[in-house]
Amino acid sequence: MIVSNRPNSGPVITEQGAAAAAATDIVLADGAEWAVPEEVPVAFVYNRRNHAVMLATPDNLADFAIGFSLAEEIIRHPGEIEAIEIVHREVGIDLHISLNADRLERFDLIQRRRTLPGRAGCGLCGLDNTESLTRPLPPIADQAVELSPEALAVAMAALPDWQPLNARTRSVHAAAWANSKGEVLAAREDVGRHNALDKLVGALVRDGRDTADGFVVMSSRCSYELVEKAARAGLPAIATLSAPTAFAIRKAREARIALYARSGGHFVRVP
């Protein structure tokens, strides 16, 4: 399982410049007041090597750096990152991530590179080929877990309380981690659903949480990249408000990740 249980094994984190707000207040022509989420380019730079630019909500950036690095298989655990420097610029944010020597050598051999800007709602931008799509996901367990209807209901009912940004804007996604009883223990928000999951994974790693007993709760539909990220982080189950795609179902079967979605006011297992 990728998620570390060593909360003090993470990188040194520093920050430069003035942080951007996660949302901006605007006034409409009719005088109504809105709050809209920010969406800024976030550049991932590993040991001065440009890797990807993702559009994301500018908060929980250290979590984003760690979760994204795990999802991209750039690192296997947070101990392979020596430092994260968050640089706030006039336009956008640079995440300067320093890998240790062994992992840097592996990074230079990675064939899957995001050399194009990544949109907030897309997990494919910048891939050189379709290898990552056709490569089977290794199973994370002997069989998929079973979640109780009560735990699913508890987690989904609690999710809005963990979405302060969405309470302001009504337009961002959330990814939360709940234990087997459905008690939400951590959550992250972003304009992109896969960014939110990256941030959540990074938060779980930094907190040293054991993710063997619990599940992910998402405010969105379940797409293939969410399953892929969950598999790489060893997360055994995903519950979403909307139905998964067919591709997501096939990938979940490969990884033996349990999928649940809301149907008729309650949550059902997706076969």
C-alpha cells in the first residue's frame, strides 16, 4: 500500500510569495453577489525538470504535490521527496519538488510525461501514447471489500460539512476519506475531481493514516482516472454521487476496488 504510516517522514515544505485566494467574490449585473472558485496553472517541476502544468484550485498545495507525485508513479512513498518549495507567482504557482538521488534517476527514465497543460477535468492531457490506459492495474486485494449501506449513508450525509469552498461557490468537487463506519476523517476540494483526489491522498500520506479500512467519498461521477489514482494509493473502495463510466468499472475490476454509486436515493454496489 502506498500510503505511509510515518507522518514525520515527509519532505521539508517552504513557501514563497503571496498565496492566492481559493475563491473570489464578484457582483453580477443585477446586484447579486457570487463567490467563484479560482482556477490557476500549477506547474510541477522536479529537480528543475518541467513535468506538467495542471489547472487547479490554489490551496492544499503540499498535499497536491505529494498526491500527484504518487499518482504519476514518480515516487513510491513521501520519503523519496526531500523538499517541496511552493512559489506563488503573479500568474500561477510553481511546485519545485526535490527528489532524492535514487528516485531522480528513475524519474528521468519515465516514459509517461505530461508535456502539455492539463485541464482541470481531464486526466489524459500530455500522454505520449495509450500505454497507461491499456496497462492492467494490479489488484490491491484478494477481493473487493463490501461497504454497509449505513456507512455509505453516514459518509454522504456528512460530506457537505467538509466542503467549505463548495458552500461558498457551489461549483467545486470534493474527495473525502471515511472509515468503515462512514465517519469522514479528511477531505479536500478542487475545481477538478482528480485534483481533489490527489490532494486527499497527499493529506492521508502526510497524516500517516492507515487506509486499509475505509473508503473514498466523491462528490462527482467516477471516471477511470479516479480508479487509477485510488489503485496506486491502495484505496479499497470509492463511493460517488453519480454513476461510474464503463471504463472506470472495468479498471476497478482489474484493481479489485469496490465501486458504489447513488441510485434512487440510496447507494448500491456497481458490479
